Amino acid sequence: MYRYACVAVVLILGCGIPLFQTTDVSILDKDNKTCMYNNMMVNFTVLYNVNGTNSTANFVLPETVNTTGSKCGEKSSVMILHFGNGHSWSIHFIRNNDTYKSDNITFTYNLNDPKIFPNATETGYRTVENEYKMKGIPINHYYKCMSNDKLVKDGVTQTFWNVTSQAFIKNGELSQNVTVCDADIPSTTVPPTTNGTTPGTNATTAAPTTTPPPLPNPETHTYNVSNANNSVCLMATMGMRVSYNYHGKEFQINIEPNRTTAGGKCAESNVSSLTLNDSNGVVINFTFIKSDSKNFFLQEVSVQIKVDVSETFKQTNNTLRYWEASLGSSYMCNKMQAYPITANLSLTALDLRVQPFNLENDKYATAEECFLDSDLSFLVPIAVGVALGFLIILVLISYLIGRRKSRTGYQSV
């Protein structure tokens, strides 16, 4: 899957609106062939006035948009995305012989939208135009940039990351060739450059760093697997986040229930499995086994992430022992906890409850809690404190005994 964020705005949590969505857009030419394609995640943060006080609106480009006005040309192409109550976002591409680039991004927002701009003092539309300096991309290449970037102007901050874009597409076929942004190229040690031309100065300019905005907690959802009799044979409730290292960079993705389908198999040779397929290009497979006649646990996790049209991140570990509980019970862990899978992959689960075997009446059995949820978890810091106290007392006693011996060792001559 292409991941293209022509623009996204810096994430600030608030407003109760989900701040991560993927918008997949294809623009067709007069022959009904794809001439421009973008897959993007876009967030907007806008400062506006409420009775003389600055307020902040946070909203996203939704998955469904209207592309009226978009067009592809020989030398110039524009993608216009209309959404919500009168808002729009557009990006302009220009071609120069054998390369193309984006030179302008325009964002228009409607202050009359009460859902996004409640109690706004001002009304009407506001437009922000940003010059966007993308390096030249060879024709028949797509552009990929998983790092984030910012556009800041007139109280609007735009940040974009996980970018894949292609304009001036030939014959409706997306390219397999990629041009990667500079920020995604693994960094090497570069001597610092001095500010100014005066010899001997110590002032240096550090290379800029980019950090993706923090993710909100993943949304909790219950996923079911049914058998041939249409009875639920596996249930799993969780909020799930995938964290992975790709080409030396760290990335995180929340599994979104509204775009995720569940599948799997139940109790075949003491094995049950659950597969979560997020339409954003993430597939997670959980394999549970019966360790004996008494317990079950999660033995294997396999993850595939479509990072772009030609590359897939794949990781598997079949030697795990997570989420263990007695057969006839469910496993539960409400606290958010990270589970390492491989050196480059970990899963973070929130509000977790799972039962892969012996499910009756489509309901969870009595839960066995994880240690973090148990009433005993508070004893850990107490035990550590008591141990440290005893250690301090032991050291103090040893010191006093040693000092006393040193004194009695001196005799008068």
C-alpha cells in the first residue's frame, strides 16, 4: 500500500476526534486511468479566537473526501480534497523535463463549522498557502518519506510523515521505482558547520531531527472468531499498537477497529489463531496453543506491514509464552503493557482480555488477571523499599563495628 501524506498537521491531542486516519486518493484522467495517486495521514492544528482568547482546533483529513477540481496535466497537476463543512486541502505538482516536484500546498478552513471551531468569534473562510520544497523526483518514480516534516504559517501548523506520492503517472500504472526523502536516509557522522565565516568560532549548527507526534491510546474493541456452526470459539478484546524499527527508524501504528477485520481458526490440533487485518496495510496473526491439559498461552505472533508499493515489513516469533491462563478461563490485563516480539518489533496492548479455547455461550469465562492488574502489584515497591532499608541498616552496623574495632586496636605504650 502507498503511504502518502502530502501534508499533515502537527498532532496535539484534544477535541475527542481521532487524530490518525489514512486517506487513499486516486485521480483519473480523461481515459479513466490513474494519473495521480496519494495515500496520506493528515492532521490539522489551527489557532482561532474565542472572545479575545486563543483556542486550538485539532482535526484530521477523513478517509472519505471529494476530489472535485483535481486534474492532471502535461506540466502541471493539482489534487484538491474537499472534506467536512467547507474545508479543503490541495497540493500542486509541476513537471520539469524528466523530474517533478510539489511546489505549493494550500489549506482552506471554515470558521463557521461549529464542530471544529466551537464559539469562534470570527467567521468565514481562511486560506493558508505554503511553499513546499520537495526535491525533484524522476518521472516514473514515486516519492516516499516516512519521517515527519512541518509547515507553520498564520496560526496553522502542518506536519506530514509516512509519505508516498506519485504524480504524472504513465498509462495508469503505479511505478515500482522509489525516491526516498533525505530524512529517511540513514544518518552518517558529519562534521559540524560553523555559523558565520569568522575562523575559530565555536558556534555550530546541528542537523535537524524529526520525531513523529505521539500516538493516542489505541481504541479497544472485541474481535471474534466463529466455527462452522457459527458459534463464537475465540474472543479477544484489546487496544493494540504496533511498534517497529524499519531501516533504523522507529514507527508506531494503532490498530483501528473501524477499518480492521478479524479472522482465524479454532482448536485445530490444540491450536487456535486470530488474524487482524487493518486496511491501512497491517496484518497481525496470533497463534495460541494448549500447553497441556490445563493451560493455554500465546506462542506465535506474525506481523506484516505494507510500507509502500514494493516493500513489506515482516517479523515472526514462534517461541513466545505470553497471555497464559488455565483452560476454561480467560486471560485479562487491563494495564497498558508492551510485549517484545523481535528485536525490531513489539506489540502494546491495552484493556486486554482473550480466550482462545473452551468458550461457552459466546461469553468470556472467569478471568485470570495479569500481575500488573492484581492487588499484589503494589507490594513490589514496598518489598524493594524494605530490602533497601535492611541493606542500609546492615551497612551502618558494619561501619559501627569496624570503627569500634579500630579504636580498641590502639594501646598505650
